[in-house]
Amino acid sequence: MTYLALFFVGSVYFINGLAILNLVDSKASAPLNIFVGSLLLAVTAYLIVPLSNLSTSENLYVVVNSIGYLLFAFTFLYVGIVNYSGHSNIGLGWYCGWSALVSACLSVTQFVKYGDYKSGALWAVWTIVFIAFFVMIIGKTNRFDRAIGWFIIIAGFTTCFVPGGLMILGVWEHLSNGVVFTMEFGTIALFGVLPLLLRSATQAAESRKRV
């Protein structure tokens, strides 16, 4: 169930990225955010409710992972409600800033405490995702919207759709850390050059129009 949830988180990234690029109306993106946010709440309950003793290391690991599911569940529900109602998204922006700090802590925890380098790499990308949303909303600028929109779409595939699908197929655990690192940190590196690439593409298109 957890793998399936991660797989469908990729669909929310895809739709929200298209919404940032103004290819999908924000109100039209609301239902999927609410559907998947509700799914993640159900996954959290599925993981936490059966636990009777949280002092064991195994159960504590489940709780740590559940923090991540709740983080995304509240994010998607928040996005869905704001997009549908048209209310101010400033609260969402600050929540994304807080979520970036939590994501960074989860990344370090996976790397240092549990030695789960693949999950640590995923959380490193998700930290950047939350930072991007924080900057976009709180900064009140659309200067980087195109780069952020494409980054969200790409991150949806590299951190959710592909890993979730490989987990469902039982392949993810057999991938080397090097392959996962290349995919995830390559996604972060791409975000760094996306503004330049998009600017160059825009300038090239404008030059062709003049000709």
C-alpha cells in the first residue's frame, strides 16, 4: 500500500507542475490533490494504528516514515483546498518552508541513523521541492515559475512514479545506491540549470520570430 501511495504521489506532482505552468487550471487540479492527500492519510493510519509499542526500533522506524506520509498528505490537502476555494496561499507557503526543514531532517536521519541512502536521496530532492514552493509563494514572484513547474514534473517521475513503480515490481531494492544517487541528485542539479536552459530556449524562439 505504501508503494502504491508513492506511485500516485507522482501524479499529483505532474498535475501541480502543469498548474504552475498554467497548462491546467488550478481549480481543476484540486480534486487529485484531495484524493491523494486522503490516500496518504489512510496509509498513515494503516502504518500507525497497529502499533502498540512505539519504544522498539522497528516501530520507531515506522513512525519516522509515517512523518513523511503526513507531511505530503497535509500538503496536498492544503493545496487542494486553497486551489478549490481561491483563498490566500500564504499559509501554504509558510507550511512548505517548515516542511523543507522537516524533509532535510528526514533526509539526514535516513542517511545517518538508518543507513538508507536511497530514501535519504529521495528526501533530499523533496527538500528542494518544498524550498521551491516556499520561494515561489512567499517570494510572490513568478520569475522562476517555469523552472519550478518543470522541476516539479521531473521530480514527480524521478522520486515518485519511477521509484514507486520499481518498488511495486520488487526491483527498487536491487538498484545500486550509485544509480539512485545519479537519478536523484541529477534532478537537483537539473533544477539549478533549468532557468538558464528555459531562458536560452525563450531567446532562441524570439530570435526565430524576428527572422
